[in-house]
Amino acid sequence: MTDRKKVAFYTLGCKLNFSETSTIARNFTEEGFDRVDFEEVADIYVINTCSVTENADKQFKQVVRKAMKLNDKAFVAAVGCYAQLKPEELANVDGVDLVLGATEKFKITDYINDLSKNDMGEVHSCEISEADFYVGSYSIGDRTRAFLKVQDGCDYKCTYCTIPLARGISRSDALENVLKNAKEISKQNIKEIVLTGVNIGDYGKGEFGNKKHEHTFLELVQELDKVEGIERLRISSIEPNLLKNETIDFVSKSRTFVPHFHIPLQSGSNDILKLMKRRYLREVYTERVNKIREVMPHACIGVDVIVGFPGETDEHFLETYHFLNDLDISYLHVFTYSERDNTEAVNMKGVVPAAVRAKRSKMLRGLSVKKRRAFYESQLGTDRIVLFESENKEGYIHGFTENYVKVKTPWNPELVNTLHPINLTKIDEDGSVRMEFLNATVTT
């Protein structure tokens, strides 16, 4: 190719999307394209979309406008969850030339022959029932840590969620392939791998195209722990009913898995959990937190929670607030419920006014600040291992300990992507933690 075309990528949404964007980007590179930053002028802009929240839909349009400002003649392609759920809607966004659904996104280079602009986006999407095969993905080169996809899709029918409609049935990568990808990542001088998927605790289902489990999530964790060259492995979000005591016990003694769990709760009210069709009650959640604290007192425990779900009264919300306040957790990710087409919840009674949703969200975000502060304070004076990130933020370099405490020290480029033993000394005004190196040879 004498005139190499430039391609840029933008990812909206979750760690899973990041892993898939990275894999799609490698496909472009193998086809002779040059990858550039999204802030640069490119011939093609690929946007990996999300549809978990209403805000993600609006963000997509902003990103398209940004691409068009950089190069109004550029070819714009949309892939991902929103592209599967509402392809025609995306195709009508000014500037969009191509929309690919769940089964087509990994074949995007096959669709890009003519880079001339279209009056309206060309759509290639499937019935989601056809999304029954697995494409392995992982991200390298984009961040200090890598995201390794081990599972896709979901068989749960939570009443607020569109993910099964966007990604199809639960299916898993073959264990052998996961281990192969992990070994490839380990050779890239990446110190930490984050396991990702839609419902990773369901790992093993659909591993070879069948519904039975060939392997379990525990077996996956045990085998990954043996891969040489990996310093850290981190489990991303995992359902409380699928996080078994055996897995928690194994992580507590693991060579590489870190003491950090992110466990969706969504509501602290059993009434609301039932309306959501979650597969557990709050008592199960309490059991998981207590088990983690029993074997890993220093572990970081993050929680997803949704406010303003239909039928959530003031009493239900206060039940959630007090439940979380009393629970020994480390931080919250708070989501304000937003109506999504083709979900059960959109037709439920007891719609919570937007202003009430906003007030409840603010209260829980405040609780999250309090919880994170208390967790950080509990870690002061302890010795940890930090992995430093790559960004210079106002003269400081930040990093995360194995149990996800965010630390800072004066900028030193030699620290990027390195692990160091440290002592946590005090909490700074920005909420991050100051530290001292335990290795006297390190200077800043």
C-alpha cells in the first residue's frame, strides 16, 4: 500500500469494549493501516459504542462531531452495543458512514473498501440470536494494564438491562485460548491483566459452542495463576451469586491475583432486587463481603448500585443507603436508572421523578467518598506494592496498589509501568495517598 491510510479509535463504555477496540485496531494494522490518536487527523474514525446509559448515547453524537471537526471528509464507522441495538438511529447521525452489529464488528476491514462519504450510514447488523460465536480479544499498548476478554454475552434477564439484546447469549473463550492470550500479553512487558467479560463468573458456559460448562471460573483463575511473566491479575466485575467461596479462598492465597473485588449489588432492598430479577438477595451479598473480609481484611471491595429504579420508594432507597453504610466496602459506582427500550422495566409502574433520582444519586456518591476515605485511612502505615501509570498529572505520577489504593509521588518518567514496594503515609487533598519508597535506590 503506497498511500497508507490512517485510522483512529474511540471507545465508549466498559473494559470489555476497550479489549475489543484494541483487537479491532490490530486487525487494521495487519491490513496495512497506520493507527493514530483520535485527536489527530485520520482517514477513518472507528467508534466503539455503549448503550448501558442514556448518557452513552449522547456521548456517541459528540464523538462523531469531534471526528468531523478534525476531518469532515473522514469515513466514520460505528460498532458495539448501541450499533447492535439501534443501528438505524446511528446510521442517521450526521457524519456516520457505516454501522456494524455484534457479529460484524470484528470483520470491519472487509466492509471498508470505498472511503467516500455516504449520505446515510450503511447498516450491517444481525438478529442477536445469531451472535452465538466467540471472538477472543485483549488490549495491549493502550494502557499500563491489559484487559483480557474471557467471556461474552449474558443469559440473565435483569429487567433494566439491554446487554443480552446487544451481545447475545453467554459464551466463553476456550481455556487454552485464554492462556495463550495471557502468555502473549506477558511478553509485552505488561505488568497487570484485568479479566473482563459481560458476566465473567459464568465462564465455561458455551466454551465450545455448547451450553454446559467445560470449565468453571475457579478453574480459569487457577490456570491463569500459573502463567509465568504476569505480575498481577485482577478480576473485574463479578456477580455475587457467581463469586464462590472457593474462588475467594484461592485469591487470598494466589501468587498473582490481587485482593480487589468489584461486585454489583444494584439495590440494598430485596423488594427492588426482585423487581430487577437479580439472582440473589441482599443476604447473599453480605455473606460475600464477610467472606472476603475474613480471609483478606485489606481487600478493596467496589459496589455497583442503581438509584431511581421504578417502584423504588423513599423507604426502599433508605434501605439501600443504610445497608451500604453498614457494609464494610471500599467505594461505590453509582448509576442513575435510565429507561431503555425493549426492557421490562420501561413499562413498570412507580416511575421515580428525575429530580428524586438525581438527589438519591448525590447521596450515594457522597457515601462513596466517605467509604473510600475510610478504606484509605485503614491502609495508612501499611506496606504495599504500587504499579505506576504513564500520565504526568500536574507534576505527579499516580499508581495503584494491589488492593486498589490510588497513590501519588512527584513525576519521574522512569517509574512508568514499574512495580515498587512502598509505605502509605498520608491522604492528600485530592483524595490520593502519599507514599514513601521502601527501596532506597528509587529517587524522584
